[in-house]
Amino acid sequence: MPNKFLTIVNRHYPPNPGITGESAWDLAQYLIEYHGFEVRIVHVKRSDLGGGAVREPIGKTFSIPTLYKGKKGFLKLVAGFFDGFFLVIKTLQVRRGPVLCMTSPPLLPFWASWLFPMFGARWALWSMDLFPEGFAADGVIKASNPIYRFVHWVTYRFAPSALFALGPNQASYVQNSYGKKIPTTIIPCGVLLNQPLDPNRPSWRLNDDKIYLGYAGNLGDAHSDTFLLALIQHLNPQKHHLILALYGTKAEKVLSIAQQKEGITILKNIPRSQLCFIDIHLVSLLTQWTHIAVPSKAMSSIGAGGSILFCGSKEADTWALLQEAGWYIDENGDINKQVQAFLEKLTLPEVLQRKQKAIQVSFHLKEMLINAYEQVAAFAQI
């Protein structure tokens, strides 16, 4: 019988394909395989669009039903609020060992920050998307609103025993929000120990003389459709080919324009194992979402050996961790002119050079990941 225990709580967990659930799965597998842990996972029983692979769950799982499975904004918000409460209550009922609390659904840490201490549960925060900050960034509520200020105060009133953050800049942001130093380790989201690589060339990769660019994943409120539309406008079908597999609030607009352009292939999804066939992955994060949203797609792209073209702020952990393997578009500058100049000057030898850099960066990220997993194991055994 194992004598080492950890309980993970998060909205998503396999077979749900959400990337945060896949990250929890990867950690659970490591702790079970290398340290003999019993890992318990408390999650919401639901199925969502997501960039992760469909995997068989590992560990002991406990699920709760959601109050609402639709996509209507207000009902989804209310359901997420109560889902977080019921997740924490379920966790208190079934937990063994300390709790590693993630940040989905929104406001899960709001409930965790006072209910876990109230019932004597030692816990750590694994920060992914941050809320209530995400609501303010999205314009749902103003940061000056009394309700927002109260929720933010409660969320950061009681600090966890440890923090596992997406990157160094987010870590500093979260610690500043708590107003105190917390033992902190970086877990780069989107990096997996065993990144699957398909040896068979997909049907959409036809010509190695062209540079293949791709956007695979969520084009939602935190991302720039302006950036992607500029790239579509200046794409040269003789030199470039663009692969799009989009979902999210801004996807329909971009896809309707892309369908009319030459040199673009639109797919329903791209398996993680085929990301290696894209040369340059397009990544964006609006400045107001810096430190708040998960940069998982960029990490997955580097892990597959691809380079990135990043549009956002240089303060983002996406750029802080991955800049050696990418190019930068300043969101606050003229995006259209920057993208045009980038595509006109881009050469295949330059792309191959950045992809070689990506392999080196990927090795470093995996070293960070293993170190972080070891730190989680150490936290759970104190």
C-alpha cells in the first residue's frame, strides 16, 4: 500500500481533452511511476473543446456533475462559480495527503483559499489561468467594482503553502498579489515528458520547399485575431502555407476570411503528434492578459520542435521562456506592417535555424518540468 498521497483538484481531467487536465494527468503519472504515490483527482464530469490528447485517466478519480453544460455567458459564469465550491467540498470529503489546487473553473482558488485552511487541509496552488483577473481583462467587470475587489481580496487573503506557477513573471505577479514570499517552482504548462511525434507525414504537409505556419487551438478572448488576419492578408502562397485548426470566440470571423484565400488549409483539429510538421507556430496573447492566461500552445509547439511567432508583450512568460526559438510582433505597434515585413524577409534557412534552437529550448523545458515534479513530490511528503 502506498504511504505517499496527493490530491489534485481541477475542472478538467481525462478523458476530457482540456490542456490543464492533461497537465494534471502527466504529473499524476510521474508521481505514481517514479515515487509510488496514490494520486487522487477531483474534477468536473464534462467534455469540452481543448488542445490536449484524449487519454485514459490515471490515479483515483472523483467527479462531480456541473450545473450547466452550455455556452451562454452568464449561466456559464454562475455554473463555474458553484462548480468551484462543490469541487472544494468534494475534495475535503475524499482527499488523502495535501491538496494541489489548480485554477479552473474560474474562482476555484477563491473557495480554496479559505475553505482548505478552515478545515485544516494543507494545500498548494498550481496557477494556470488566473481569476478574477481574467474577468477584468475580458471586460466582464471593472477592477474598481466592489464585487471584484472583494473576490480578489478573498482569493489572495490566505496564501497556500507553496506555489507552482507557469513562468517566472507569473510567479512574481502571484506573489505580489498575496503580498508575501511563497516557496515557488515553475511548471511550464504544455510541456509533457513524453511528447508524441507521428513518424508519418500528414496529408496537409505536401511541399518541403515551402514554410508551413500554423495556428492550432483556441482563438478566444485572450488572443489577437488582428495578428492572424494580418498574416492571412500578407501570406505568399508561393513561399508559405498556413494551417488553421481554430475554435473559440474569434474563430468564425477568421475562418470565414481564410476560406477565400489561396495557400491555406483548414482542419478540424491537429493532433499533438503532428505539431512537429509545422515550422512556425502562431501565438498571441493580448497585453491585458499577460500573466493571466496559460501559454500552453506555445510550449507544446516548442516541445514538438517548432519555432514560434509571438504577438503580445515581452513581459509574458511565453517570450521570457521561449524567445531563443521565435520571432516577436509588438502588439502595441503596427501589427499589419510588422507581419508584412516579417513574411517578406523570412527565409527557409532562418526557419531551420530557429527550429534547431527550439530543440535546445525543449530540452531545457523538460528539465524544468522534471525538477518541478520532484518539487511537487517533496511538497507532498513534508
